[in-house]
Amino acid sequence: MITWRKSSYSGSATTQSDCVELARLPGAIGVRDSKAADAGHLSLSAKSFADLIARVKRGEESP
């Protein structure tokens, strides 16, 4: 069973907010839109996910 997690900074269940959810998948990290959970997810390797987080923290834009 996959357990999706949303940041505690995302607001309450009754508050509409722009959030992503994360899950540990077999061999990957899953990322999905919390408001469209049934729309699918993006699977990233652990290294790609770590690189993404580092870029976000540095405030970099996508290429």
C-alpha cells in the first residue's frame, strides 16, 4: 500500500491550497497534486528527487 504525505504547512483539509503530496514507491519517490490525486503522479529516482529539492531551496527556475 502506498502512503501519500502532505506537508503540515499545507493548510487544513478544508482549506484549498496549492500542495503536492509525496510517497515512497518501489525504487522511486512519487509526487502528485493534492487537489488532483486521481490524475496520476510523477515518479522520480531518489537522486532526481534530491536534486529537485536542492534546486527549489536555491530558488532556481526550471531549465
